[in-house]
Amino acid sequence: MASLFDSLRSARATGSLTEEDWLALRADAEQLFTPGTAIKEQDLFDGRKEQIARLSQRIRLAGSHAVIYGERGVGKSSLVNVFRYVADRSPNNVNYIRVAVTDGDNFREIMFKIFKRLVYLEGDKRIRLADAYEGKDISPDDVLLEIGNLVSSATPIIVIDEFDVLKDEKSKRLISNMIKLLSDEGANATFFIVGVSETVSDLLKGHESIGRAMAEVEMPRMSDQEIIDIIWNRLVRAGMQVNTDALWDCVFISKGLPHYAHLLGLHAMQAACDRQSLRVEMKDIQVATVRALAEANQTIKEGFQNATFSEREDNIFKHVLAACALAQKDNLGKFNAKSVAARLSEIMGEKYDVPAFSYHLNEFCDPSRGSILEKSGDRRKFSFRFKKALMEPYVILECMNRGIITKKHVLAFSPKRQSDLFSN
């Protein structure tokens, strides 16, 4: 990829890009921007320096582990995918293993997945650890003993992803027991537990003292700088430039979610290539929003339609949902009705107090409308959150397409545009 981009930079200087060059650059946008999969290359991973630093510390401390939690779509899997490259730079010989929990899994099945990926040598023969446990139960003590038998210079980093899918409470307690055993014994292994959750206690059950062994690494939504870096750095790598207003529109729409930064960056870069331009402009972002809407997951599309359906033409369901998407939020995507009122008043052009749309908020939490929102907290102090974080930018795109959110609203509700956020 690097050689292609180098040749394109040279061709740009002479203005000699051919049709084949443009087609090649358009195709390589799909390698730079990856909205559909977790990032696997370290040099394409932007941000999360604090989280990487905390995880790096875990592998240097014997008996130390970590739980990584946050909303779905904030980049937890990408973080653990690229972390292997960070870990490989440590003095230890790292054995990186990642397994994902699937429906119906229990403790034994999760550990068996890990054992299938642990291989040891017996003479010249490579033997899977799982072979010794075929058809047998696995206990936390078994894991401790097997980890202890591994060569001390090879440090396993074992990732259990999608941990929130695990519903068996007994299995959660067994994993807590296992991690406490490994920590107490200073075992030569580091476990990373990754899952969708607001708190660590929602993911792990068991020993209260497990907190000493587990670093709690929250993955909040990305900052404006991190979203900018995703798009800016990739375009620069491709020898392209970007209009700053166009970039800030991507920040506004993405709402701190890397999936949408990648999605908009991909389509904007390809739209610029279609124009045979090495500069992404506002017109390319407009094309990107249309393509992003067209390619949205069908579940997301149906969720929006179900949540906002009404036989009354003068209904404001879409307007209220747009205000929810634009409402000021905390690191976990939560917002309150007061913030919705401020945004809805701007959208409608007249004053709206909470009682005027509280019915709509409650309806959005009802299963009959797909429970597009989740409500938590006490009476008069309720907070709300999109059940699927990826729905939030989709609502913004859909309502921009319908004219509910206009350019005036984009400018009014965009984050403060700081020039020092841009790389030189």
C-alpha cells in the first residue's frame, strides 16, 4: 500500500494521475477505512493512549489483569486487536490469544477455546493443550496449573471478548475465581475481559477482592481529536487533503463512534476519487452521508422506522428523536430530558418544555417501539441512552436527509472548532 501512495504523491506533483491510479486509490480507501471490522494494524489505530498505557502496565505486573468496558461501537475490540503489537515491543515473548463468547457458552467452553490455542512442544511434536481435556470438565485450578506449566518466557495475553454475551452466573463466578487464583499466585499470564457494560460489576460476579487484580479500563466515546485523527491521518497517508469544514461535519455526525468516522471517511475519500480530486470537500461529505444511509444495517433502519411511526401527519416523533441524538451526553452516552428540551426547541423554532415531549421519551423506551432508548435513574432524575449507540449517528443522518436537522443546526450544535486539533 505504501508504495502505491508514494507513487500517487509523485504523480500528484506532476499532475499525471491516470484512470488506473484513481481506481487503485479508490480501492485502497477500503484498506485505510474499515467501518465493518475491528482495526488490526497498529499504524492505523488512532487515539486511546491512556487505555493503551494502562493495559501495557498490566502485562508488566505479575498477576495483573484488566476488564475493558463501555458502549458497543466505541472500539474495544480494535483496542485489544492492536494491543498485541504494543505488547510485542516488550521484553517478553508474548503469546496473544483472543476468543469471543457466543450464545450458550459456559466456563468450560470458554476455557476450552483458549486451550485449543495454547500449544506446547513434546519433543518435536506440537500438542494442543485442549487435547488433554477433550470430553473433560475444566476448573479454575486446572487453568492455574496449566498456565504455570507454560514456559515462563512466553507471556500469554488472553482476551475474552464479547463477555456481556455470557449469561450463566455460575460461569461468571468461576471466571472471577480463576482470575483471583491467577493473581494470588502471580501466574505468568494476563487476562483481558472485554464487554459492553456501564460498570465492571455488570460484567463480573464473585470475589469483592478481585478489584485488586483487575484494572478497570473504561472505553468512553472518542474525543473530537481522536475522530479527526482517524480521518485526517488516513487521508494524509493516501497523499490527500481535506477541507476543515468537511472534517468537522464528520465529527458532528460521528458522535464519538469510530465506526461512523471510518464509514464517512471511506465514502468521502471515494467520492473525491470519483471526481478525480485529491482534496475531500463538503460535496464529498454530502455524497458520503447519502451512501452511509443507503448502506446502514437493516436492523438500524427498521428500528428508526418502528420508533418514529405515527398515523398523524403532525406528529413530532422524528423531531424528538433527533433532539435525543443531538442532546449533550456524558462519556457513556447518557442524556437527560432537559438537554433534549433545549435541542428540540432549536429544531422546532419555538419553546418546548419537558412535559410537551415526555410521552415521546417514554414511548421510545417501550418494547412496542423497539425500546430504542433505555431509561435509568430515579423519578425526576431519569437519564436516557440509545440502546444501540450506532443508532444515534444514523438518526442524525436520517434527519439531515429529511430536512429536520439543517445546516443551521449542524453549525449550532457542532463542537467548538479548534484549529489546534489538526495535525501539521
